[in-house]
Amino acid sequence: MSISAKVQQAALTLLDQYHHKQNYTLEDRLMPTDLDEAYLIQREFQSHVSEEQGAIAGYKLAYTTTS
């Protein structure tokens, strides 16, 4: 599967922000246009992190409920 330049650039932008402990923000031109593209960006970002730190072992879900 070929990854688009937009997906690659978005993932690398997030990776740079991750390395510098910055809030995650994307320029409008790099924002995903739909859920599928968002997941592609996430997958590409995670592949870079995995190369540096090893495989991702799990996920954390931030979920709020009413009290």
C-alpha cells in the first residue's frame, strides 16, 4: 500500500511534536479529511515510534462519563 505524501508529512509532524513533548497540532493542509485518513496517519506515526522504541504493547482509551 502506498502512503500519500500528506499522510507521511502529517505523521512526521506529529512525530516531531512527540519528540519535543509538544501539543499535537496539524496545519489545515495536513488535517485528515475523513476517519480512514486519520487512521492512516495514526498507523504511519505508530510505525515510526515502533522503529525507535519497539512494538506498541497496548492502547489507552480516554473516556468520560457523567457522574
